[in-house]
Amino acid sequence: MEAGMQTVWERYIKPMIYMHGVPDEMHMLYYYQYFKAGVLSMLKLWLDRSCIESPQEVAEMITKTLDR
């Protein structure tokens, strides 16, 4: 999970945060922690609901959060 999140951080979140006017790496880390906590919470909910949705559906929901 951590390795996958690192890839998402480098490819998507860091550039997105930079485009929104946060050039400082330290501040970016706070946004990263916020995003990571949200993703983990979504995965926990999915597991708690016995994985009713497909992995693809959950991945799409997580990916859509990047657009916001």
C-alpha cells in the first residue's frame, strides 16, 4: 500500500498540489497525509462492507477524488 501511495503521490498528488499554489514540499506532505488517510478510510469501509463493490469500482472512486 505504501509503495503504491508513493507512486500516486509523485505522479498525481504532488503536481496537483503544486498547481494549486503550494510550492513548499513540507506543506505538500500535510496534503499527502490528508489524502492518504482518506484513501485508507475508503478501503476500510469497503472491507467492512465485505467488498460489495468491485476493486475497479473502488479504484474509480479513489481516482475521482484526485479530480476534486
